[in-house]
Amino acid sequence: MHLIDGTITFRLRDEPHQRATVVSTSAGRFTTELPAGEYEVTGVSPGMNDARNPCTPADPIVALVAKETREVDVDCQVP
């Protein structure tokens, strides 16, 4: 596995216009705080096809409960 930088977007499933975007470090790490809810997670990276193809977790829907810490891996497929 090779870790790269990118931008990760969390869209609230019940209100898709509600979103949070976070930029990862050059090592591909990121942290953010979000309210409880179900989120669709996508990412893009300038190192992968000039950020034209979205990257997704194995399960693109992440359910968060209050005060929970979760780890999410967003994978980019090499074209």
C-alpha cells in the first residue's frame, strides 16, 4: 500500500448538501470531527489520474455515533 495526499469529502446521507471536506497530509493521513450520522465518503488525489477519478472506502457509507472515533481507509485504484 502506498499512502498519498488527497481531499476527502463526507456527505451526510439524509442531507446530501451537508458536507465536510478535509485535506490529508502527504502521508495520506487525516482527522476531522463530524456530528453523528451516516456519511457517504469519497476522495480524490492529484497523484491519481490528476484527481479525475474518485477514490472510495471498501464500504463508502460510514455510520458515526456521538463521541465515537473511527478509522476510515479511502482507497484509490491504479488505472
